[in-house]
Amino acid sequence: MTDLKQKILTAVRRDLEAIESALAELLNPHFDLVRQVAGHILFAGGKRLRPLLMVLCARLCGNQDPHTVQSAVIFEYLHAATLLHDDVVDGGELRRGTDAAHQVWDPPTAVLTGDFLLARALGLAARTGLPEVIDTIAAITEQMSQGEIEQMARTGDLSLTEADYREVIRCKTAVLFQGACRTGALITRAEPVRVDALGDYGHHLGMAFQMADDLLDYTLDAGVLGKKAGADLREGKLTLPVIHTLRHSDDGERRWISHLIGSQDVAAEAFERLIALLTDNGSIAYTRQCARDHIALAKGALSGFDPGPQRGVLSDIADYALLRTA
Amino acid sequence: MTDLKQKILTAVRRDLEAIESALAELLNPHFDLVRQVAGHILFAGGKRLRPLLMVLCARLCGNQDPHTVQSAVIFEYLHAATLLHDDVVDGGELRRGTDAAHQVWDPPTAVLTGDFLLARALGLAARTGLPEVIDTIAAITEQMSQGEIEQMARTGDLSLTEADYREVIRCKTAVLFQGACRTGALITRAEPVRVDALGDYGHHLGMAFQMADDLLDYTLDAGVLGKKAGADLREGKLTLPVIHTLRHSDDGERRWISHLIGSQDVAAEAFERLIALLTDNGSIAYTRQCARDHIALAKGALSGFDPGPQRGVLSDIADYALLRTA
């Protein structure tokens, strides 16, 4: 474990424990099968990053209420719901190193459990009694589903631009980070300028986080990632490294890459040749730089807050998101 | 068209027109594909019963606000979302006489469009600014997903009792009717006793409606129902007529029925023999009587309201729900 990760985990240990308890406590389903399937996705070693961000942003705004974690779990339930649906959509077999729920049970069960978690998240949002919080959370869900639909509709579409890609990852990832951070501020009734600043922090962190994730697909093996490397390529999902490389390739290379995209059977040799091309074209470095730029903006958004341990851990989390790409 | 149906349609024509416009206006998706898929399910000749009930219950409580329809569409979006997911879950090929969305596009697109509609419904609920409305709508979604999961988990399970069946149809159908009617009262800030009375009306109407629907599966042909007759049987879905008949059959008949349930290839002759058995055992009549009992309770729940055209149309709708089973 890196020193930075250890430092973050020490700082947030108590919050993480409180989140963990609340996740189990508030799930409370009517039928046992729902508990099993939801538990399979929820308690399989997630980082709890989204609820943690919400709690940390609330604390940074001066929130001392121990019940804050009860609203924070909203963001883990939403995240789990989208993972369940996305795995059905993508046909992904592994999730966090274990069989995806639609493999253990079946796709319908995964879809309906996702619906339950979505509803539970929105029910908890309703419980806050704050219309702006409820609105934020409903808007997140809308944008995430639309982002996923757009991504799916453009599977294998080589005309996807960097701007298109940025819009897709904003919808599918950054809005949830942004919403978690905003909600932390909203629930503490922080001034609008602070709500916006923490929303910006979350947005940029989310953008960088997804870029880092997309990069890992071309730099790590299955054991570390908990899913098969090159999965995006096989699913025909164009991410920034490949979009950049297509822009900097000649016709022959473009044709070769277009054959690889969406191919279920990419030989290890071909995958290695693709990675060499991504490296030679500076596409790995470019993606890393884009992520770095977003992290700088995320940290910049914190500048209006007093320095101290609360701001420090949010800044450390931003640095850590970047470290994953190195 | 029956006289009663004509009478109802004349009474609610303006409300239906307003609902129809609001459904298109408030959909407003970010991506064109979402518009197409959501439009496919939304504008394929639905009866708009759920939003209509909401509007009529609001009017009965004295609501004159022309914007009420804007919250009523919540219940059609929720309904459409669950239809999209249920068709994926059941593998249903036809919906309202046309190809189901997951057949025209694919299951993932249907799942994600369902998510979008769910989120839009909850976003519109948030816009009412009434915590009790938001809570009601989140609870509906939770219960509907749990009801579907339970139904699916018990597919082909011959030990399903009438009480189990009632709990499943309560979750999957009646809570939405109940929620629509309650919300009509809540949004008009009606007294709690009226909120509860209209909730009861909706609950019993929903129970009767689903029983009538389940009965149609054994009494009508594909053309009228817009889906294949006997679909529940083929999907292994035990509904009240069959549950009642299993209770009144001898061992031989029970074995024969258990072979039929979940069988993809039920010969017309076997299906006719099953219907004869349902008739001889009084199971068709029993189901019809249960629906009739719920309709009587639904109409009874209206007794505290002043007689007049508003109460009259809700009462007519209850009678009409029953007429479908005749």
C-alpha cells in the first residue's frame, strides 16, 4: 500500500466504519433474495469513495452531525445500482474480482435489485427533506442513465471525438462525484459559493478518476483491476487513449485498430502492439496529462476553504486518484 | 366500446388531453435515442389510467390547479419504466400489441431507458417540494421492484399461496394505484382522512385490476390482450385462477398442471383442457369474485366524499375494471 493511501485511510477510518454500518443498516429489504443480491454487490470490498466524499465535504463545511453518514450511503446505493445495471448492459463477467451479480443469479435479478437500490437511494434523499438535495440526486440518476445509453449507442463508433468522450464520462461518472460533494455542502446548509466550489471539486475529481480508470484498462492486468484488461476494447468502448491514438495514426493503423475494436478475440500479441502504439503516439501520456489537469482544477476548487486536516484529506484523495495512473 | 367506457372517456376527455401533452413535454431527454425508446413505450396507446386517477383524486379533493397534470405524469413514467424492465425480465415479446422495446432495440437499451424514466419520475416528484409526495413515490418504486423480484424468484413454485399472490400483486400493481390516488390528495393538501380514503380506493382498485388482468390471460386471445394468451403459464407465473385450481385438484391433476407450468410449448388442446378445469373448479368464478370484493371496497372508500360527477367517474372506473373480467 502506498504511503498516501495509508495516510488517507488513517484520516477517514472512523467515517468509513460509520458508512459501513449505515450501508447494512439502511438496506433493510422486504425479501431475503434482495438482501443477498444487494449484499453481493455492496459488500464486496468497495472503496466507499462516493459516500466518503459526501461526508468529508460536509465536515469541511462545518458539519458535526453524526447522522450525516445516513445520507451519505445514498451515493453508494446509487453507485451499486448503476454497477448492477452496467454489468448487465456490458455483459461484464467480473466485478471487484468476483463474479458479477448477473452471473451468480441472472440478468433480470440484477436489473430489479438495481431498481430497488435506486429507489432506496431516492427514498433516503426524500428523508433529508431538502428539495435541493432530492433534486440533485434525481438529476444524477437521469444523467447517469443517459450517459450509459449514449455510450452504448456509440459502441464501436470510430467517429467518437474527445468532446463526446468527455460528455459521456461526465454523465456516467463525474455527476455522481459532483452530486456527492454538493450534497455534503447542501446538507450542512453551506453558502451557495461553497456548494458550487465543492461541486467543482467533485466534478474534476470524477473526470480524472474515470480517465485514470480508462487508462488502467491498457496498463494493468486482470488481478489488479478485478476485471479483464482490454475489456473496454473488446466491448467496443472507445476511451481517451484510443481516441487520441486514432487521431494520430495513419490510415493503415486506423484500419488495424478498427478491426481490433469490438473483437472478442484479441491476441495478447495484438494487444501489446496496440499498447506500444498508444505509447509511441503519446496517447498514454496525453490521457495522464488530462487527468492531471482535472486534479489541479479539483484542488484549486478547494482554495477558498481554510487549510487544515479536512481540506488536506480531500486534497490527498485527489492526488491519490492521479497516482493510480502512474 | 361499452357504454360505460364511453361515459368515462367523455367525462375525462380534457384531463386525458392535458396528460397526453404533459407526457411529451416533460420527457425532454438529452439524447435522441432516449426519446425514441421512451416514446416507443409511452406513446403506444396506453390508457393513462394511473395519471388519470391522480388527477381525478386531486379534483375530488377540490384541486383546480391546471398544473396538477404535470405531477400526474410521474405515475405514467413510473409505469412505463417498470414495463420496460418487466419485459426484459419476463422476456415478453409483445407489449400493447407491438414489439416490446427490448426486441426493437436490445435489453440493455430497454433497461437504461427504464432507469431514465424512473429518474425523471423521481425528479418530477422532487419538484413538487412536498416531502410526503416524494416519500410516497420512492416507496412505490422500492415496493414494485421488490414485488417483481419476489414474483420472479417464485417462478414455477407450486407452493405459492393465495396470500403470497396477494402480496406480490399488491407490491407490483396496487402500490402504484394507491400512490397515484394518495398523491392526488396530498398535492391538494387534503385532510389525512381523505388521503387515506383515496389511498384505500387506489389499493383496492389496483388489486381488482391485477386480478382482472390475470384472469384475461385465461379468457382472451392475443388480439384483444396485445400479448399472447397463456403467457403467464408459459413464464411459470402462478396467478390466482391456477393457485385456486391447484388447491381444488386431485394429485393427478396437480401433476399435470405442474408439467404445464413453465412449459414453452403448451398445445392449444392442453390449454383448453386447463381452462375447462379452471372453470369446473370454480377458479374463474372465484377470481372474479375476489376482484368484485375489492371493487366493492374501492367504492366504499369513496363514501365519505360528496356525491357528484368527480366521485361518479371514480366509481365508474371501478365498475369498468370489473367489467373487463366479465
